[in-house]
Amino acid sequence: MNRKERRAAAHQQRKLARKAGFPTPDLSQPTPAAPVDATLSAAKLAANRANAQHSTGPTSEAGRAVSSQNRTTHGLARHNGAFVLLPSEDPSGFEALKASLTKEHEPSTETESILVQSMAESHWLANRAQNLQSSCFDPRTSQITDPQLFSLYLRYQTTHTRAFHKSPQ
């Protein structure tokens, strides 16, 4: 049986399993993603399961509130759908930007007002990402010191710039 036939047979088995109501997969057969020599021993598997019982995450409301803010230190993502000004940013600067866009586009409906607000937020976040990119450069050599972080900030800048330009004007 060649590779193409084996793949077709495996596909057919998966298809039949779905129709049968998703029975538990046959774990006795090794999968290509998990070679036989890379499987866990019974002792390691038992130890992993025992350790997993100790790490259940925060249990108090205060702990959950703190945990929900993980990985939002740069403020480039709308966390829980909300736009947030960082403590280091000037709220009057954001309000001036929003007032300028409102004056320029003169929204007459609620939808237009929402779009102007979205434009202001997207522009503000794109500028924030651009400002954070400067922290990734060595001031003496102008070389990028953290390529991974620089790439993240660049991606956020592109995302927010695109969101600004996609807002109907």
C-alpha cells in the first residue's frame, strides 16, 4: 500500500469515526506527530497528572483579576474589548485627537460617532506601538536589541494602522 492509499484509508477511518459519534481515538497506534520513542512512560504520565492537580490557577477573585491582566503590559491590545489609556499617556492628547477627528468628519449618526471613536483609538494605538519600537534600539549603535519584541510592536502598529484606514470616512 503506497502513501496515497494509506492516507486515503486513514481519512476514511476518521470520516467513519465522525459519523459514529466521535468514539475515543485508538491510542495503541503511534501517530506521526508522536513517535513511539517519544512517548511518556507510565511513571512520568502519572507524575504529570499528579503535578497538574497542584497548578489550578488563581482561586480568589483578587487573584483572577490580577491574572486577567497578564501580558497586557504594553497596552497595544484591546483587553476585554476595551481601549485603555496608559498611566504614562496624556488623556488630554487623546481627547484632542478625538475632537479633531470629530470636527473633521462631523458624525451625524451613532454609527458615524462609533467609527470616529474607533479611528481615534486605532490611531492612538498605532502611535503607541511606534513609540514602543524605539525601546528596541540601542541608542549608541542604532541596532535592534530585541528583534522579537520589535517584531511584535511592528505587527501591532500595522494592525492598528490598517484598522484606522479601514474605517469608512
